[in-house]
Amino acid sequence: MFGKVRLWLAGAILTATIGFVSMTTSSFAMGDKDLRPDVVKIADLFKKGDAAAAKKAAGPLGKEFKELGDLMNMFRTRKAAEGLGWGLKTPAGVPDEEDGHDKKIKLLIKANADDAAKHPGNTEEAGFALAALAELILAKTPDKFDDSKIKERTKKNWTDRSEEMRAASLELAAAGKSKNGDAIIKSAKKVYGACNKCHDVFKD
Ligand code: HEC
């Protein structure tokens, strides 16, 4: 009897500890693999122009992300949130909090053309990384969609938004390569539009 209570208590403490740890640490600090290098490999395939190989690689990698939220974490800052960051390395003078996709896209939309054209190499890399993430979002298309409350929650809508994000991301990469600030802003707006359109429908 007493033993059972003790066992229950030990279980409760363990559950509380795990809950605490997962709240305070990153998604892979508990022994999960850091999947960022694998995302970069897919970005490289897009850079090589091999979209078919990128799609093929995204299938199995998508399964390694347990939750869609773990994948969305890649959009966050490099150091503080263990996201991918904007480009492969943070340029000197750029603070970490401005170095995530989520934040940087918002900054670019409001930037003037000269500021948007700073660090174009990073923008090119970020564009290919965003295309890789769009491909992974596609790979993680939910099996079922509940459109009973929100009728736009359909597989077609999920696919369209992801493909829209992928196309806009490749445009962003090209704009980075050409170092054209106006084109960077224009394509960043398209990427952001795809993020938001999907969130409006599918995010609770
Ligand atoms: C095809 C749909 C889709 C696209 C495209 C998409 N997201 Fe998401 N995103 C979601 C869903 C669904 C969630 C909620 C996931 C959950 O909580 O399980 C989410 C959650 C997030 C989160 C987690 C934090 C929060 O606000 O809850 C971030 C950050 C995020 N998305 C950023 C982005 C960015 C940046 C882009 C575009 C570059 C993007 N997403 C594109 C569907 C999408």
C-alpha cells in the first residue's frame, strides 16, 4: 500500500520534472537530434537547382520532426531559440534577436531598399533555407483536416500555401543573389504573405 503511494509520488515528481525541462530547454536538448544541418542540406539542393532531390529528401526528414511546432521553431533565432537563423552565419553587428526568419522577414518588409540589400549573401542562403522549410511543411501535410468549423481548412489550401511559400522563397534567394533591395523586399512580402495566409486558417 505504502509502496504504491511512493511509486505514484515518484512518478508525479518525474512527470513534473520532465514538464519543467521541456518548457525551459530547446526541442533537442533532451537528446533529440539537431536537425538544422539536415535542413541546410535540402537548402543546398534547391541552390543546385535540384528541386526533385530536395522534395525526395524532405519526405524522410519531415518524419524526424515530431511535431509541426518543432519544424516551425526553425523560423526562430539561431542562438536563443535554436532556429536556423538568417543565412549560414550571423554577420558581424547583427544581434541574435534580428537573426531569425520570422523576425528578419518583418524587418525586411519595412526596410528601405539600401538596408534590405545589406548582407545579400545571407538573404540568398535564407531564401533557399525557407524553400527547404516550405518543402518540409509540405512533407508534414496533416493526414486529416477538420473543416467542420473553418471551411478553408483543406488539404488543397495547405498545399497551395506551402507551394506559394516555396516559390516566394526561391524568388527571395534570387533577389539576394542579384543584390537588388527592391526585389528582396518584394519577395520577402510574398513569403510573409504565405506564412500569414496559412496561419490565419490553420493556426489555433
Ligand atoms: C502551410 C501552413 C503554414 C505555413 C506556410 C507556415 N506556417 Fe507557421 N505554423 C503553421 C501552423 C499550423 C502552426 C501551429 C503549429 C502548432 O502549434 O502545432 C504554425 C506555427 C508557427 C510558429 C510557432 C509560434 C507560434 O506563433 O505559435 C512560428 C514561429 C511560425 N509558424 C512561423 C512561420 C513562418 C515565419 C512562416 C513563413 C516563412 C510560416 N510559419 C509558414 C502553419 C504554417
